[in-house]
Amino acid sequence: MADYFIHGAITGFIFFQVVLLLNQLGNIIVLHTRRKGSLQKPTPHVSILVPARNEEKSIEACICSLLKQDYPSFEVIVLDDQSDDGTLSVLERVVQAHPKLKVLRGSTPPASMAGKNWACTQLADQAVGDLLFFTDADTVFMPQALRLIVSELYRQEADLLTGFPRQSVHSWGERLLVPFFSWVMLCFVPLWLAYRLKIPLLASAVGQMMIFRREAYQKIGGHASLGIEIVDDLALTHKVKASGLRWRMMRLTDLVSCRMYQGGRQAFEGFSKNLFAAFDYHLAVYLFVYLWLGFVFLEPLGVLAAWMLGYVPEVRLGELAVCIGLSLFLWIIGYAELKIPLYLGLLYPATIVANEAAAFQSLRLSLTGDLSWKGRQLARPRWKWL
């Protein structure tokens, strides 16, 4: 058994990482298609919809960047989701300088709906656009972003278009936690295959930028159909795929940036809310994936450390070097594509440990019914083994 962990497992890890690396490179090729920027005639009207709850630190930069888009026909609607900070005051100040902005005051969500789903439903009800563009209050857009995004939606003949914004990370907690979810999608979701197979679970999305054709959004029932679902972006994308509609992704790191969380503690709380939900509360699958990830990326380093300390006399150093080298390639190439500081790729063991901690905290909170977010208690989920 000891020989397996020192030699056999390392060989398996090498094969697994080669597959991930090939998939990652394939996804980068798919995402790097040339963006043309030419628009449909007549130009479709876009409703930009922003739910905001306790976002006083980021909402002004987000809204101002949206109002500066070089697109000819759009509206911006923001819903203050019963914030208990200064979000509404900031919005009221911004709207005085920008009459084009429309600010709504959200109502209390019904017991059958998660807060964000209810907020987005209220926004969609007020939208008049041919296209519905959902984004988060902590994003910032370059002036050409909307034009290029709409052009790409039509070029790819998509019903839903999403993509990877650049994640802005300031604290060490953010650096170790936030880039992980984009890196996972880049490594584990084979876009070339996901586009062709009618398997909803292969579809993924980033809620920081999701643009729908109105008829597609209405066909899947929109956010109103999600109920208490926490991970709304994945749930909507799975519905799009299951309905036979066309889902696509695009490169966004030069067009959109986002600071998801204000500090490491908030990042840990945010991922503790979302991680188990992203697996639709399938316990066995969830445990297998996170244990496997920890094993693949940490066990070779443990073997190396044991050898250096003299506890493991016989180690195939060449094999071990290849395995650890592949890990570094996977993280550094992925972070380069996602515009994450490359030195963080060297710290991938700390990233794995931090996300393992968030994953098991998410499991604990979900099983005990202690999930909450921004002052709201979340419904206790119903988990299943498989």
C-alpha cells in the first residue's frame, strides 16, 4: 500500500493532470476567437439589470461604468434589495447626475424564493429590452464591453452568453479563494464538447455577466422558476441547456473586472454558502471531488517532504518532478488566461487548502441548516447521496 502512494498514485496523477492540461488549452483556444464588434441592424435594445444588496462600497463604480457604454440603445435598472447600509443613498445620488438610470426599491422576497432570485425577477418584470443583461453590483465594465458582448451573442447565435471576468483580489483570503472557481471551470468543463452534447450538467456560467435573448429567458421561466436555488447562474444555464437552447462563453478578462468580496472573511463566507449548492447537494459526489482534488495536488508534495526528511528512502524523483511540474503548469497557465497574478499559481497548495476548508464549511452549514448571506437566513437544503 505504501508503494502505491509513493509510486502508483503519482503515475495516475500525471495522467489526470495531462488530461486537465489538454482540456484547459482547448478551452483557451475556444475562448480566443476574434471578436468583431459589429452590431445587428436594427440595434437590439438591451436592459442592463443589477440587483444590489449592501453594496455601498462598489455600486457607484459599477453603475457609472455601465452608463458609459458606447452602445447606442440600452437602459440601466438597479434594484436596491432592502439594503441596510448606504446603498440606496449612493444610488439616489448617482441618479441625480444620470437621469437615464432607473432605481427600484425591492420588496420582501416570498418564502418560496431566494433573495437574489426575487430581486432579479422584479428587475426582469421592469425591463423593456430585446436582450436582458444581468450583472452584479461589484463589477466594472470597459466602455466597449456591451457592444462587444452583444456582437458576440449574435455572432455565436447564442440564447445565453456568459464568460470569465477578471477577478480583482486585494486581501490574502481573496487571493486564495476567489480565483479557484474560474480556474476549475477552465480546467474541468470541456467547452468544445459541452457545446455539442445535450447534457445540462456540462454547462457552466458566471453570474457576473449573463446576457439572454428575452424569448429564451422567458422560455426557461427566468429567475422566477429557481425558487430557493442559491447558485442562480448555474441553475439558469442548466435550464437553457435542458430546453435545447444555445449557451456559449466568451473571453471577458479585458472587458469586465469584479471584486466579488470585500476581504478574506467575506470570501470564505460567500464560498461556504455556494460550494455545496453548486453540486446540487449531492453528498457523495461532493466529497469525492474535494477529497480527490486535495489528494492530487497535495499528496505529491507530501511525498517530496517525507523524502527530504528521510522518512521515504525510495522515491522516483523524475516522476515526482513531472507530477509537481504539471501542477504548476496547470495553475500558472490557467491564471495567466484569467489575468490572475501569476505568483499565486506558485501558491496552489495554499489555494487548495483554503478551498478545502471552505468546502467542508459549506457542507457543515448546509447539513445543519445554518446558511445565511448578507443578513438573510437561507432555506435549509435537501441533500441526497448521489
